[in-house]
Amino acid sequence: MNKLLFLLALAIIPVACTGQSQKPLTTGTWRATVRTAGGELPFGLDIQPTADKQSFTVHAINGNERLPMDAATFRNDTLRIPMSLFESEIIARVNGNTMTGIWRRRRTGNQYQSIPFEAQQGLKYRFTPDGRQASVNLTGKWTTIFGTPGSKDTTAAVGVFDQKGSTITGTFLTPTGDYRYLAGNVVGDSLFLSCFDGSHLFLFKAKAGPNRTLTGTFNSGPTYSENWTARFDPKAALPDPASLTFIKPGQKLAFSFPEPSGDGEAGKMVSLTDERFKGKVTVVQILGSWCPNCMDETNFLSPWYKKNRSRGVEVIGLAFEKSANMAESGPRIERMKDRFKIDYPVVLAGTNDKVEAAKSLPALNRVVAFPTTILVDKKGQVRHIHTGFSGPGTGVYYDQFVDEFNRLIEKLLAE
């Protein structure tokens, strides 16, 4: 943390009570911003008191998404909104209808990444107030390249946008996942999109050019920036997600990893040969508690498992975390299980470095993405591997994933 942010953090730490009663926190919708290298990144916050009025429920608003934060507290004019799953929080001093403070996220040990945060109550617009007109309509699919076209360090993507007036929502799909719920505005010929999910900070800006093209910048987090270009293409598509990861010839998926015990220690070992999985169709989920796309998939898999477990299916999560130390990563896995009410085992499989993850699963040609979903039949044979995940923010692509997933499960159960 630089000196300015350190002083800011100190300034907003609650002071001892002076005997004066604090003013009540104004609830409802707030327009929040965090400051990035690309400028202000806006998002919505909905703050409501709990039934006992001792804390507050808070949701981050990104388009149609209302993402729940942990219970917030308000003491001595300071609001704290924790997001324990991602080891981050908002700390802000409230002055009437404004807030000023920081968003911070733990990196390693006691090292935190912090950036300025502000919010104003009652404002519902994203980038610009209503009334600013758009001179282009960007609804549809866009073939997109992140990075410098022609260089080796580029990522292919598909942009999917839905514009109504000057308001626009959508996302970018990539071979390894999507950018979740993006929301913003089109002002004149310029596009503005953002997302805040407690872990990732995404800010996209672009200008429309001739022949239905876009040229812009993408900022992630406080400092990362890269260029991107796109062209309108109703047939835009990505590689088949079932073609990217596969079992090596002559290999069989096998592993044995520990579950967290709940006290920071390694618990029992879990493997595909356990009695729990014998003769059952098993979904192996490669994930990480740090990964919002993985959380989107978990939000699908957890209730799906509750509904279907009696039919002879099982799920096991292989968590690849920032640390392979159970004392550090075990509590993160437990928080994730609590957050999503997961009933299936989630084990600590290693670190989230993709090369190291592949070494933990030597039967795979590689680990391309978190999440990756592996379907194993009743005989223990891998029948399908889906790389990445198209979450609910992708609309029809999410629906297609769910339909295909259920169709494949039905096929394997019928065998």
C-alpha cells in the first residue's frame, strides 16, 4: 500500500465513541466507484437493514446481477462491507449521502492491495445520467481480440451485447470463461462497461469505428491494462470447449487429495476409487475459491447435486488455491462450501498455477482453465471434459451449457 492509501486507511478506522450518537446509515441504492488506472469504475450497491437492525445486507449490482456481500456493520460513522470469500472488503466513512474510503484485498500474508472507493446515495445510473444519447447500437455478437493483433500474446473472445437506448449489458466469452455481468452505457459513439464482484474489477472502454468495428482499452484491477479490438460478426464463435482438454492416450484419471478438516489441518483423503463414487456417474470440478467463474459454476452445481444425488450421481471439487498449505487454504475452501451450501466433498488439490495443476493430474494433457468440468461414467472412464464455464451473465450460452450438461448426464445414467 502506498503512503497515500495507508494514511487513508488510518483515517477511516473507527475512533473511540465520544458520547455523541452517530447518524443512521441511509439505506437503499448507492452509486459506488473505485479508482483504477483506466479511471473511475462504477457499480451499484444496494444496502438494507437486517431484521434485527444490528447489521446490513449488501448486494453489488452489475446489470441484472445482485451479488450478495457478507453482512455489513456500521460503527462510529464507518461502514465495513466484508467479502470473506475473496478476502476483500470495503471500508468507508459515511457523511450523510456520501461515502469515502477504500476497497482492499489481501494478496499474501499481511500484504494488501488497496484503492480509493467513493459512493453517493440515491444515484442509479452507471457511467452517465439518463438523457445522454447513443449514436450507435452495439447489440449483437462481436469477434474480439484482446492484446495487439498479430502478436503472439493475444486472446480471442466473443463479445455479446444488448443495448436499449444508452444502456448496455453483456459480457465477453473466452475459451477459459467469461467476464461475468458487465453493465454500462453508450455515449455518442463510445462504449463504457464495468463489473465489480468483490474479487475482480473490470473496466472496458471503446470507440466505434467504420465498418462496425470497436477499438478500446481494458483495465483489470488497479493497474493492469491492455488494448482490444472487435468487429460485428453474427457468426462469431469460440473453439469447442470439449476439444481443449483431454485424457492422454492410455491414461486413466486418478487422484487422492485431502479434505479440509475444519481446524486448519488436512482431513481424510478422497479419491475416485472411494466407495462413494463406485458405480456412479461422477462430476469432477476443477476450481478455485479465488475464481468468480468457478463460483458461478458452483452456484449451479450445488443445487443441481442436491436435486440429482438420489439418481446415482456424485460431484467432487478439486480446489487449486493460491497456497498448497492446508492451514491457509483450508479455511478458504470451508468458507466457499458454507457460502454455496455445498454438500459434496471439496479437496485441496494444489496451487492455482496451471502448470503445477497439470502435474497434480498427470492423466490430463494440460489444465487450460479454472473451472474445468470432467464427466466420469459408472466404470470410472472419462467421457467428456468441458474447459471453462459460460456463466449466467452470458445468457443463451449459459442455457446451452446447462442443456448439454443435463443431456450428457442423462446419457451416462442410462448406460
